[in-house]
Amino acid sequence: MKKIIMSGNEAVARGCYEAGLHFAAAYPGTPSTEILENIGTRYKDVIYSEWAPNEKVAAEAALGASIGGMRSLCTFKHVGMNVAADPIFTAGYTGVNAGLVFVSADDPACHSSQNEQDNRLYAPHAKLAMIEPSDSQECKDFVKAAFDISEKFDIPVLFRMTTRICHSKSLVEQGERTEVEVKKDIKDPSKYSMLPVNARKRHIIREQLLSELEEYAYTSELNKLEEAPGSDTGI
């Protein structure tokens, strides 16, 4: 397979392409902007993408596409997740039809932002799965895994990046695109219409699936421990 140097943002776009992504929406904001830019230029023949007027609209468009059966992506910078929180919290209960990934590009040290949020804390609060890559290769590989996890556990995935991961460049081994069929759009108000009577039932289902996800996390190849050369952990 061909290896090329890519930024984290470029690698996420590549991973989405290889994962068979159908739909992407975003509101621009550093350090996340280049993800949709790359999807919209390099992969426009197979992925529909659009800029939204704000992050909430982008999240709702991606959620709607997921319910409609299309693997979907929504990206924003960390403060943008505050804007999108309303539909995202509800999506934690409804789950998905096709895979749904929300990318939060956090900005430690305020390189281009008004604050420093650690949006990893959104995951347990909104009952989402969460994945965090550490280099460009993991950005590509992990976002592909995120769509599979989303569908396996019927859950949106929060893909947390940081400024240095988004903009740093390293070698990435490219793969081929896997064509994923658009799933059947199943009309199910009890799953997707969060009236209180439905939300209470979905809450129970979500907690059950989170328990299964926890067991999966203990054995997942995404989780690994690497010791520095010469280190002695005492284990």
C-alpha cells in the first residue's frame, strides 16, 4: 500500500473515504476546518458534503442522514460542540441507523480559540462512545473503526482530536475505499422521536449497550499501552 505524509485532518478525511462515508457536514473552525475541505475537494465524487450555517445545523443534518441510512460525519472545533450539544445529547438516546461520527477538534493552549475545553467529558455526559487518535495513521484507522463501532453498538461516536494532532504530519498507509450500501430508512418513532415515554425506554436500552461497549473497550485493539524505551513501570 502507498504511504504518504498527511496531517491529522487529511488522514481523517481519508479514513472517512475508505470507510464508505456517504454524507458530511461541518461548520468551519480551526483546527477542524481542513477535514471537510479535503472531503469536499478530494472525495467529492463519492461523498456529499456541505458547510452548515452553524454547528447545530451540521449535527442535525448528519443525524438525519444517519437515520436515513447513510454513514455520516459532522465536524467542528471544541467550542462548536457547545452549539451542537442539544441534538447530540438526544442522539445519545436515539442511537443511529448507519454509522455517525462527531469530530471535536479541541484546542489546548488556545492557539486559535477563546478557551480550553476538554470535550472528552462530553462523552459520558451525553452517553456517547469516544475515540481519540494520537497520530495521523491512527486518525485514518480509528475513524474507520468509529463507523463500525457506531453501527455495532447503535451509538454516535465522539472522535476527539487536538490542534497538534489535527495539524501535525506523519506517514499514513492508504487503503482502498469500501463501498457501503445505504441502509433502509426504517420509520420508527419509538426510536427517533424522543417524547418522554420513548426517551425513558431508550435510556434503558442505551445503558445496556454502554455496558456492552465497556466490555468491548477492554479487549479492543484501539486501546494499547506503550512504554518508553528504558522505562520501568514496576508492573
